Amino acid sequence: MIQLRPAAERGYADHGWLQARHSFSFAEYYDPDEMGWGVLRVINEDRVAPGAGFGMHGHRDMEIVTYILSGALAHKDSLGNGGVIRRGEVQRMSAGKGIMHSELNPSAEEETHLLQIWIQPAVPGGKASYEQQALPMEEMYGRWRLVASPDGAEGSTTIGQDARLWATRLNAGEQIDYTLVPGRLAYVQVICGELEINAKRLRAGDGAKIADEADLNFLAGENAEFLLFDLPPNN
């Protein structure tokens, strides 16, 4: 089963300084049929105006991964971490039993475009932690680049869940395969370009819920960048 989630059907919020598209129910956007996919709870595509951002606020019991598409984001948290994340880097924050943080666009001129991803942890109430590391774009071309995993394999950031986040970039006409272990779920989020998954077509912003599929073939109709979430089965 491959169920498409068209970009135009996502939730939308216009806060002036923030333009947000919600793949799943979030904040004031609620759709009982779109509450997440397995342990994947949030994919927000955010555009943050220059000099604006999210003031200090709290989270708990969530693995939060920030994937920058353009611009930069300045992070500060209650653990004392601080830094600026840019395109070609990835940020992971394990909220654990509680953490406060802020995320601001440090530029006075350039918009920040990002995906914020929330994954439910395997064990709630853990220790809060933060990680920021390089994610070189050249390592994604024509192959799977592991972005996040439970064991930090292949230089990926570490999350507290049996889930793996992969990224790849394909040139037009290029293809790549992925084998899903029986019982596992997958979710695909297209960042840019045009893509076919087992002959089903997706464009930028589109997503796809995948279950009971072992062999996945991805063919780029035009240059494409996309994410693949390999997720544990629903309990």
C-alpha cells in the first residue's frame, strides 16, 4: 500500500513571520485521519522570516530533527547548548523528560526554510540531549545517506527510537531502490523535484505512507531530493 499525501492537502498556518505546512495534525490544524504515521508524529515545512523565530518554549518526550533547506537557524536551550545550523547540517534534540529551547532566524535579510520532524521515543521520560553535525550534500547524490538512527550508524545523528531517516538526491532519470523489512512502515517526503515510487508520481511537498511493501523503486522524473523514514510497525 502506497497512500499519497498531496502537498496541497496539508494543513497551513500563516503567522506573518512564519508560513507553515503541516503533513500531520499540529497546533490548530486537526485532521483525525492525519495524526502521524507509526511513531512519526510531525513533519512541518516552515518558512521563517528574517530576524524572527520561535521564542523559548518547552518540549518533552519527543525526538526532534531539524533539516535545513535554505538559510540558517540559531538554537539555544536550557542545557546550555547554542549554535547556528545551516544547509548541510542536521540538528537533533531529544526532549526527554523536559527541555526549553528557542529557534531563531539570525539573518536580517534571508528567509529560513526548514523541515521540523518529530518522532516519538521508544521510552518516555529519558534524559534530554542535543546534537548538531555535518550532513554534506555531496554524500546524498545517487545513494542513501543515513541522517538519523537509533545507534548513530554511518555517522548519523542518534535518536531514541528504532527508526531510520534516510536522504538522497537523484538526477533526472536516475533511480534507487530500497527494501523494507516485513512489518515495517515507511514514509516519504519529497523536498524538491519530481519522483515516482513504484510508478506513483509525487512532486515537491508531497508525501507517501507506505505499508506492506517490500521492494521500493524510486525514479526521478526531474532532479529530486527526498527523505525516507523507515519506521517500526504500529503497536
